[in-house]
Amino acid sequence: MKNIFDWLKQINTTKSPVDSFEDSDWEVWNSYMVHRFLSQNEDFLELVNEVQKIPPQNKKQIYSVYVEYIPRNNKWNKYIKSQVKERNKDLISHLKDHFEMSSREVKEYLYFLDNDYLVRILTNRGLDKKEIKQLLK
């Protein structure tokens, strides 16, 4: 049975015909993950954007398009991780209670609040300096 990396190798180097795979191979195909990994290569962005319009259930069609249009290569495409830092869940909880709003709204507000203001809010809620420092990491 294949995994995502086997499928990517098929697309990038091996390029086996679509009918050469068993049904069990197709069961592990994940269109979303294939699109995601292939989109890490800037050269393939336009192609991936177009292929994503094909319903994810059409696995064989997606595979065929990628095999046809992606040149044979052995290049490893480094996976790009998000640079967005997730804030402490306890901090979100304290602010949610303080402002009486949802977590989503608090996360949006955090972009506009400076640390001095956050320290004042947390101090007023009865937290000591050590706890506040831990929350604001």
C-alpha cells in the first residue's frame, strides 16, 4: 500500500500509468495532501490551482493530470510551515472572560493589544508576575 510520499514519487519520477495501481493503493490517495505538497514548489502553483478545481474524488484524473504536466524530476520540495505563532490558550481564556467575547474575536484583538495593556488586564484578574510572564511567552 502506498503513502503520500510514494504517490509524490510516482508523480515526480516514476510516472506509472493510472491503471497499474490496485484499488487498495487508491484508497490511501489523499487529493488534499497531494495538492498541498506539490504546491510547495513555486513552479507548480498555477497547475495545482487549476487541478484543485477537479473534485477530490476523481483521484485517477488528478493523478493523470499531474503525471502529464509535471516534468520528471528528483527534486525534493521542502515543506513550508506556517510562521504564525499560536498564542497561549490560557491567555486567550483570560481575555475571553475579560472582554466577554469569543476566542476567535480575542485572537483578532491580540494583534492590536500591546504587552503593557495585557499585563494590566492579567494583573487586575489576580495573576502574579510569574504567571503573566508564562502567559505572554
